[in-house]
Amino acid sequence: MPEYDVIVVGAGSAGLNTAINCAKAGLSVAALEEHNKIGFPRHCSGLYSTRFLSLMEVKEDFYEHEVFGAKFHPPSGKIIELMRKEKVAFVINRELLDDFLGKRAKECGVNIISNSKVSDFTADPNGATITTDKKTLTTKFICGADGSNSFIARSLGFKPPHRLHGIMAITKDEGHSNYVDLYFDNKLYPGFFAWRIPRGKTTEYGIAGETGPANVNNFNNFLAKFDVKKYELSSGVIPFGFQKSYSDRVLLVGDAAAQVKPLTGGGVIYGMICARIAARVFSDAISKNRFDEKFMAKYQKLWRSAIGKGIARGLLIRKIYSRMSNRSIDAWFSLLNNRVTKNIFENHGDMEFILERRPHATVLNQPSL
Ligand SMILES: Cc1cc2nc3c(=O)[nH]c(=O)nc-3n(C[C@H](O)[C@H](O)[C@H](O)COP(=O)(O)OP(=O)(O)OC[C@H]3O[C@@H](n4cnc5c(N)ncnc54)[C@H](O)[C@@H]3O)c2cc1C
């Protein structure tokens, strides 16, 4: 008899949410984390839409700041401001959020095993094992939630079609504005954008672009523009595009499955949506005694029906944007700068789900699969 129903590899937001939902469904769950402390090292800005709160319980202690809109800086320098009367997003301390999720998972009965790097696994119709630097565990299912450089995904031969390198610097300068600044310029920040996020007691400067030294150079030039010299640096890979996320006894969740918005690089909300779906599929598979890839494939169908449209539209816009000249970017932004667009944003703007209409509603409200 296997020791666990599900072993989750990686105790980040996607893995912990999967573990919590599996435990709530009555499954026995362990979550293995290579680091000693959950949530560290920092690798996320923690900018989430207010709708985030409706997806999970988040304590107010995690809020560093709140945001009502954005200032867009196109290459021409003609700033476009889109603001709402109510909050559109919170700047959250991601480390505290993950730590909280870890505590919630423990309360739900998840066995969290820190300091355990997974270095091998087997998964076939006969059973599954996970090997860490300390021991080998047996399980019915494996959830690969081990982030953008997922060992589980790589071992299965799955990889995201696209990858960006995100770098962020947090300074001790207080940031109290009620908007984020977004900088677009295909010469200075090719293919993506740079940002400045007010974090209350601190300010964050960030950039994402193709992996490699050119992106680091662009980031340093961006910091120099604001005369930023002292900062705390962190960075990470942002995967995106459609990727296979299932195999015999295995599901991938979060960055490991490239469940990320191609337009903004945000992956936390998508990861949470897919975590709930994965937990339902694990639970359903156990009740039906099915461990085969054919059964697990329903996970991909379900998450694609929840967030696939948003990803597809984001991919298309990114493709068009990355080929645009700065002159076209200016022309495009000047089209946005009118009363109609501002009215739409002021009355209906939703930072997270800007590309889709209530993507999660159909799937998440379904009582069973
Ligand atoms: C600079 C930057 C800024 C970002 N800002 C935002 C933002 O504002 N909003 C947003 O929504 N998204 C943002 N993202 C994306 C977001 O950080 C990711 O989508 C999110 O962290 C993915 O969560 P996850 O749980 O899938 O992976 P992770 O949070 O990466 O968790 C994976 C966990 O697995 C562990 N692990 C890895 N390998 C192993 C192993 N072999 N054995 C055991 N454990 C292992 C890791 O230690 C880690 O704890 C940003 C990304 C970057 C790079």
C-alpha cells in the first residue's frame, strides 16, 4: 500500500494549494520542498488583482500596498493613465502568503517535508515513487509543482514553448502612489515591459525579457534612469505557452505546467485555479481507481477550458507586440488614450481577467467532474 495518495513536489503557491485541496477532499498528502523555509527565496512581485481575494483566503497582514490603476509609458513618453475609483490590485508579500499557505496545509493534514530536494521519481501504471536526498517514498500520484525549472516536467520531456527572464530590484525608498508604472519600448525592453511598483515602505523596479546578458544590461539601464543604486535583487524564469501537463500518475501544476499569463507574466492566480482542478482530478482518479495517462488527460482539458482562452489571446497579442516598432507602439497607445477606453477601464477594468470573461467560473463551480 503506498504511503500517500498524492505527493506534491514543490511547496510554492500552486503546490500548496493543490495539497490543501487534496487534503480537504480526504486524500493523504505530503508536500516536499527543497528549501528550509517556505516562500523563500523571493521570486515574485506579488501584484494580484482584488479578485484574487475571492479565489482564496488572504490575510490583510500580507498587503504591502493597494493600487487603483496604471500609468502606461510608451516610447514617446506621452503617459496614459487608466485609473478606477476602487482598488484593482493589491501588492502582497508573497513570502508571507506562501508561509501562510504552508501553515494552512499543515492544519489540513498535509505532511510538509522541507529541506527535501526531489532527485528522482518513477511513475507507471504499477505505482509511483519519489526519491529525495534523504529517502524514497511511495505514492499513488505525483503532483509536479516545482516551478519554472521543473525537474518533474523535464524528466517527462515536457517543456514550455517560451521562457522569459524576470528581474526585480527592491529599494528602501517609500512607494505610496496608487498606481503602477509600466514602461513599453521595444528597443529598451524588447518583447515585454519594465515596471515600477509602489510597495508602501519600499519601491520595486523590474523588467522581463529574453534570457541572456542583454536583459541584464537593459535592467541596469532601467535602474540608472531612476538613479537606483542600493537594492535587494531577485530574479526568476517566467514560462508560458501551452505545454503538456499530465502523464501516468502525474499532473503538473503552476509554473511547472507554464500556467502563466503571456501578457503580464503573472502565474499565481492561474496556478491556484489549476491547483483546484488538479485536486479534483486526483480525487476522481482515486475513487475510480484510474492511474493511466488517458484518464489524467482530462486535467489538461479542464484547465484549458478555464484559462486557455486567456493564454491563447495573450500569446497572440505578445506575438504582435514583439514585432512592433516603437512608432507602432506609440500609435497603438494613442488609440487607447480616449474617453471610451478610459470609461471601459473605469467601469469594467479587471487586471487579472482582462483577456477573458470569468474563466474560472464554469470549472470551479462544477460540483464534480
Ligand atoms: C520577477 C518576477 C515577478 C513576478 N511577479 C508576479 C506577480 O506580480 N504576480 C503573479 O501572479 N506572478 C508573478 N510572477 C510569476 C510567479 O512568481 C509564478 O508564476 C509563481 O511563483 C508560480 O508558482 P509555483 O508554485 O508554480 O512555483 P514556485 O513559486 O516557483 O514554487 C516552486 C517550489 O518548488 C520548489 N522546488 C523546485 N524544485 C524542487 C525539487 N526538485 N524538489 C523539491 N522542491 C523543489 C521550489 O523551491 C519552490 O518552493 C513573477 C515572476 C517573476 C520571475
